[in-house]
Amino acid sequence: MSFVVQPQAMHFDGPLALRSGASISGYTLAYETYGALNAARSNAVLVCHALNASHHVAGVYEGQPGSEGWWDNMVGPGKPLDTDRFFVIGINNLGSCFGSTGPADIDPATGRSRGADFPVVTVEDWVEAQALLLDRLGITRLAAVMGGSLGGMQALSWPIQYPDRVAHAVVIASAPNLNAENIAFNEVARRAIVTDPDFHGGHFYEHGTVPKRGLRIARMIGHITYLSDDVMNTRFGRELRDAVAYKYTTQDVEFQIESYLRYQGDKFSEYFDANTYLLITRALDYFDPAAAYGGRLADALAGCQTRFLLASFTTDWRFAPARSREIVRALLDNRLDVSYAEIDAPHGHDAFLLDDPRYLNLVRAYFGRVAAEVGAA
Amino acid sequence: MSDISTYRLLSQMIPRGARVLDLGCGDGTMLDLLARERGCTGYGIEIDDANVLACARRGVNVIQRNLEDGLDLFDDRAFDVVLQLDTLQHLRNAETMLRETARVGRIGIVAFPNFAHWPNRMAILRGRMPVTRRLPYQWYDTPNIRVGTFKDFDALARRNQLRILDAFGLQDGREVRWLPNARAGTAVFRFEAMPG
């Protein structure tokens, strides 16, 4: 049984200076909190979200049992990140389509949707915005920051940007930057969206259209990369949808996997904003803390005082274990406290959202230590 | 060998405040002991999921890694001490790992079951492979893919240009310095890479 939560919103007059040189003012961040902040304000944990998620990390909304948080198996009372001990915060990133100011919102200066004019935001910008929200909540130091995939990049960026504000960073199924193959997948997804005739240069809101075709394809590509070959074969194999013989058509859905991908694509195109997808995939492409240090990640992490837990999954080929080991190596070079688990899970990249007991128990054990340390027992 | 008295005895060999890498650190007992009683810091390398979890519970830094994949995560001389406690006998690349131990650590400490211990010799004389407290496995079902003796290690160390700083046996939680090859179930070596 899940617990009931309520989304909140915090408005900032700004301006927030972005890495691109642009700035944004008069923006809102959607967020949720779970559990209670202790008297010492020492038990706050920020959970950063990945590509298509939001501030709704855990729990359900009143009267909507289907509105379960995206990390409900991880976060909640008695869960690995235990909200009976920790004050957990989920913040929707700037540029999103789930409550924080994003491209679909009206720009008060022009009275029209920002669309493609919404400034490009980076992982570092998101961290800055999250820090401002934490300031308002009176949280100067996090017991931990945690995230998987793109959320893991934020969790890695936090100790670089705010070394004295984070005691622990939990970075799961992530990478210190995207490799060319990953950027290539993102580019194909973006091209699918921007070449959709309904995209209208990003100002499709005014045309009363949505580039659904592009979004569908973008999601299909993404989805393929989140799963492992084994999982796909186990779940779908070469099974046909409704016939034992081929129909000899290239237009119809014949294989189960086609049906599944189309379903996922359709669902996604119903709720996700095309401009947000473009922005978020670009933020993924740009993330590279080592870039400012001649590609030396160890140098980028030199000022960190945070202790780290990293986990990767053996079948994750999009954010492969080798990428996590690069981070581990850079932390070791700095003699920082780090633990690293390479979970032998079959699910591919998606494993970070699933119920693998080795993985969940590890996070539980780690947060058990953090709880003892911050007096959140 | 995993009894706490043995760990305590071995911990006396490790300088206070040393940076330690524990290869095959198990549940993290040794690193935990070294942190609490000797003010040491460092990391364990471990492959087993349950042990990695146990380390996390103890708050010991652990890197999940197959030692057969090498120690390329670590620079030369990154550690004051590298431990291989009951690890060597499980490794396919035992000789490479020994050289790696001497590369990443200023000193290495290796402990492994001494096959030349007299009860083992007796078993062999009776014509059977030994099954003892220290080597509790049947010959056909043992994780110990390397069995060696005190003298064997000595020869291996020399072959790999390691300078042996100390060598002794352990038996019943005590040091054995007289005839350790016959009188001790565990062989312990402290060594460093020869300069040059």
C-alpha cells in the first residue's frame, strides 16, 4: 500500500544564470517531499530524476491509485531509502513538462508559449536550481543526493558544484559523459521530432498540433536502448501478434515487439512534451564535468569531499559498467571514499528502476549507515 | 583463518594510518578492524554480492570487481599496504596478481593455507588428499585452485623479484617462526618489490 502525497510548487523571481549565458526569471519548480526534516536538518536526501520522470518520486496522489511514484520501490516508509528516517525531496527539473517551468508555458514577456525559444538547460543548471529550492527549504547540507541515469549525472555534479553541501552521493547506472553512440541515439530521436511536420519549429502549441509521430519514434528508439537483448528476447522473442503465418506486409504490426514499441511510443506521445525531450537529451549530450579539465575526470572531482556509492548493471549497454568504473577510478585517484557494486542483472539500463534484491539491499545497507551518521535512526 | 584473533595479529603488521587495499576483502572485517584500531583507510575488492553487501553494512569502502580482471583501477604505489588474505589460492592469475600487489602497494602481505603443514603431509602419506579445518574441502570440490607451501611461495616471490621482509607461520592464532613449513597451517609473507 502506497502513501498519499501532494505536489508542491515554488516560485522564483530569478534571474537564474544558465551555463549557456542565457538566464531565466520568473520560473516555478514543482517538487514533493516525503518524511520529516529532523531538528538538526541533517536528514535531507535529494532524489534527482532521469529523462522522462519528475518530482513524483514516491507515493500516490489522492484518489489516483495509478499515480505511483517512479521510484516507489526505492523510496518510502521502510523502503531502501526510508522516509521514516529521511526527509526525501524530489524536484522537477527546469524545462520539464511536469509542473516546473518549461517550453509549453507562456512567456510573460511575450504572452506566447516559449516553445523552441526556451533556453537550453544543462545538468549543472538543474543542480543550481535545486540548490536554490533547498535554500528556501532551509537545507544547507544534504545527507545524500541520489539518482540513476541522467539523475546519476546530477548526483555526480552536486559534489563538484557544492562540495560542502553533500555528505553522500549515490550514483546509479550513470556515466561521466555520453559516448558517441549515446549521442547518436539522442540525435536520431531529436531528428524524428524536429522533422515531424507537426513540429512547426517548436511552436506547435500555437498551431494546435503535437509532433506525435516524432515523439513516438524517439521513444521507440530510447526504449530499445533501455532494455537488454536477453530481456527483449525473453519477453517478445519472434512471437507474432495474432497469426502463426506472416502476412507479407511491411505496414502492419506483426511481431509482438513491434506492437510493444508502438504501444510505448503512443503512450509517451500522449503525455510528453516534444521540446522538453529535445532539451533533456541535449542536457545529456552536454554533460561532461571533465571537459573543463582537459578531459581529466579526476581533476574535476579533486575538490570533492563527498562519499560515494556507485552501482551499475552488467547488461546495461547504454550506461555500461565500464562508464561507472571511469567514475570510480577518478574517485580513487582522489582518495575519496567510494563503494562500487556491479550488479549482475539481466534487465539492461532499466534495471535501476526495477526490483533486484541485490541492488535494493545494497542501497538499503548504504542508507542504513548514512542514517546512523546523521542521527536519523 | 577468518577468526578475529588472526586478523588482530596480522593487523599489528600494518602501520598506523596506512592506506590499505584488501584484495578479496570478504565481509570487510579486516578493513573495519584496521579503520577502528589502527586508523587506516582504504578499499576492499570483492566479487561476491553477499560480501559486498556486508561491507556496505559495515561502512567499509568496497569495489565489486573480479580480481582476475586485474588492478588497472589503481596507480603504482597507490597504497601503503596491499593485503591478500586467503585470496591467492583462489586466483587463476595468482602470479600476475602477486606482481600487481607489489606494483600498487609499497608492501604486500599475503596469507594462504600452507599445504606442507604436517597434518596435510600425514594425509598424503596415507594416500589421501587432506581435509582439515584449514582446508575443509574435498579435492574434487574446492575453491582453492592453487595449493602451495611456505617454501613454494618463497621461490615464487624470488622469481618475481620480490624482497621478503618477513615470513612466518600462523597456527591456532599464534605466530610460528620455527619450522613454519611443517608446523603452521597458514603461511604469511610480508614483501616489497625490489627496487629497479
